[in-house]
Amino acid sequence: QVQLVESGGGLVQPGGSLRLSCAASGSFFSIDVMGWYRQAPGKQRELIAVITSGGTPTYADSVKGRFTISRDNAKNTVYLQMNSLKPEDTAVYYCNAGIRRSPLFLENSWGQGLQVTVSS
């Protein structure tokens, strides 16, 4: 069974930084796209950043220029460096990955979620 284990959330003051990590473990063939979503109270879950297996990132406009997504394929890990954090970034952050159990079988996997709170 494949698991995505997240770490790095917490409380930070406005203007501060946090780095989230998400490591995939278990038995699988490869990992395709990895990404981060977030869900604020009373709002829908939104995609904020994705990165291909080749390292090409894409960002939501709301985080562009402040957040950086990266991945270490050797460690099966994706990171989200969050700078210049704002109170509106407060949400539960979820890691997502397209996991290939075999070359033809792609499974959409989610992490357990991390609380990020930006407040003074």
C-alpha cells in the first residue's frame, strides 16, 4: 500500500516562512505528477502547485512568486517552500501524487493533511 506522509505544518506569523514535505512510501513503479492542494474553512479544496516528474512546476496565481514547489525523485518526496505568508494562506494543506503501481495502472493518492495557520 502506498502512503503519502506529510510534515512541516504549524503556526507562523504573517510574512514568515514554512517548508512542507511529503514523502511517498510503499511499493510502486513510479510517481508521475506531484502537487499540493489546500482547503480553508468553508471553502473548496484548491490546487496551488504541481510539479511533473521532470521538474516542471505550475502555480496558482494566489501563490505565484511566494511559494516554490520542488521534488527529489530519489527520495520520492515533494516539497513546498512557502514565503511571505499571509493570513489568507491559513488552511489544511494536502499532498497529492499520481502513483503508478505498474506502467499501466495510475492511482491518485492523498496525504493526511497539514494545518498551516498564519496569524500574529
